Amino acid sequence: MTDAKQQQPIPGLDVLTRVAAVESDPTGLDTFARYRWQAKQVVRQWLTCLREQDRPLFLACEHVEDLTLIYADKVRFIQLKTRDKGSWSVAAMNDRGLDALARSYVAARKKRVHELCTFELWFEGATAGKADTEDFVRDPRSAGDEVRKKLVAHKIPRGWVDDFLQRLVIEPDQPTQAHIDAKAMWELHALWPSLSHPEVKVLYERLLTAAEAAQTAREEQPPSIQAILSAALPHLGSDLPEPHEPAGQAIAPIRDQILSRGMLLRMTPPQPGASQQQLLARISAGTSVSLMELKMTAAGASRPLIAKMQEMRADMEVERQLMLASRDSAEDDLEKLARRILRMAEATAADVELAAVTNPAAAGRPAEAIANALLSQPAHLAHCDRQNIFDRDEFFVFGYLGHLSDTCRFGWRAS
């Protein structure tokens, strides 16, 4: 894989020129840092342009809207919010996120495109855990009087509030600022499993550079993105329109803020196949994919194997929590078990790697080979549980390996 600086210029996205301009301006650097977490989320959503069905035609990065996903038949306005401390209550959402979405909704409704739109609030961290917050996140239409009054204060006419709430989507528990890089790189590794870690890092940095350049493309606000999309949507094709096309003329004010599928294809290696579509669908929806699942996918695990591991891990987790609540030495005993099962798993992974020299199937799907080797030796798995944490149940022990994988201690291939 070649270095990012050797890539050919990408039509419509003069990334290096714009990044250089930002880096030469200290004020620009402040803005650059402010939107860094959002840019990483943009990269993750940009990947969903690779989906076979229901994929965005392109993304628009915008200072007020944060992120807009444009499809052939719908538009998704997404507010991306971080939080340094505490959890998210309904009041916090009203103060940071819903206000901007309310403006987006009013602008879309005035341009008569609101029926094609969703208005989504994605935030880092957890909700407050209170009943009114949990109900609101699950179904925004359940909003009480205080929320509705706030929305009216945010300039949504009272008669439009129910329609806005029907189109509102809330996605909590987005990857934290501390962990989003690891999450994004594992997603890239799952999509391109043949890439080495350094190659994945170069690819991630290249895509992040493009996303950050798109975010900082304009110093002044363009005309209403809702007005632009209202003019462009009837003319959109399968990708970013050319400047001479009707839709191309309509989106001219935001062209430098756009990331398209064509750009992505020119910046990334060919995909190994269509097996990653479920992962892309989940990234698109903003729902969480565990690190264990990403690692197993990157290592060639089949969906049935991942489902089996998830089931065994869930069964193990019940036992683990009960044991943590009732046993004084629980954490020490679990760590001893962790060291034993990791030694066994790592030795098995090394054997699989050696065998891969003469076994191409194992080379391409090490997770399958490692899991099969471990599960074919139930007595060895059971023997790892010397403290009888799980009553020497080999399936609980194997499920515990899934837990260790999710905490970045095992990657389902030789290290």
C-alpha cells in the first residue's frame, strides 16, 4: 500500500491544499481540534457509502448541521455531541443538540423537504438513567410538556412539534473520545482484513485528513443546506454530480464540504467481498459493534461463530457478575484465569499461523481455526479454571475469552 502523499489528487476534494491552509493558521487549528471527534464519526459514516443497498450518495460536513447524509430518497441531519463529564439528561439534550436539530427541521419544513428527513442526535456517553430520559431516547414522541415547551422556544411552531418528534432519532453511547480511534481502526480492519496494522493506520489517517478538510472547507457559512438540497434532490444520480449537471450547480456552494462514494473508492483498497454489509449497516445506524465482534470479523470469523461466541459470552457474564458479588477473591481469581486462557489461546493462534503456510483457508480465516481448535479440546479449556470460578465449564471459559477479546487482550490471530 503506498504512502498517503503518493496518492493522486482527488477531483472535487483538494484535501492537501486545504489542510495546509488550516495548519498555517492558528485560529484554524483551534477549529480543527474542536471538530476532531466529529471528524472521526464522519469517517465511520463515510464508510457506509460502500454498502450495497440503502447507502448514502454523499455526505456533507457542515459547522451547524455537523453531518448530513444524502440518499437518493431521504436526508439524515445528524448532530454529533461530546460530553466531558456526567451523563445525558433530557435537559442536557435540549440545551446541546436539539436546538440545532430544531433549526434544521424548521429550515427543511420551509423548503418542503422535511417529509424526506430524519433529525438525529448522537452523543458520546450514557444517558442519565432516569425514566423520563430513557423513555424519551427510546421514543421521542413520548416527550413531556417541558420538552415540548423547549422545542417551541427553539422556534418550532407549536403545531409542528409532533411532526418533529416523529422524525427525531436519538443514539446514545457513541464511542468515547478516548476509544473512537481504536473503534474506527478495528472497523477498517474488519472491512479490509488483509491489511496490516500499519497499513490500516495509514488508511485511517488518509480518510481522517479528508474528513477534517471537508469540515474546515469554508470560513463563512454557505446558504441554507436545506435550500441547496431542495434544489438538488430531484436531479441526484448515483454519486456526487458533476459541476455541469443540474444537481451539480445546485450543490456548488457546499461542494468542498462533500465526501462521496467515488472519493472513498479512490482512497481505499478494493473490498474483499460483500461479507461486511451487516457491519456497514450497523455503523450507518449508529448502533454499537463490540470490539470482540470487530476483531473476530477482521480475523475471518463467520456470522454463526460470532453468534455462538456472543451467546456463550452472555451466559458467562451472568456467572461472572454473580461471582464478583459473592466472592472476595473474585478479581484476583479472574485475572489468574485470564492469564491461563490467554496463554492457551495465544499458543493456539501461533499454531494456526504456522499451519497457514500449507493451509490457505486457515490463513484467511484464523478466528475460525482458533475457535475450532480450542473447542475441540474441552478438557484443556476446563483445566484453565483451576479456581472453579465457572465450575470448570469449558463453554463459560470460552465465553470468558470473548470477554478478554472485548477488553483488547486477544485479537483472534497471532500477535
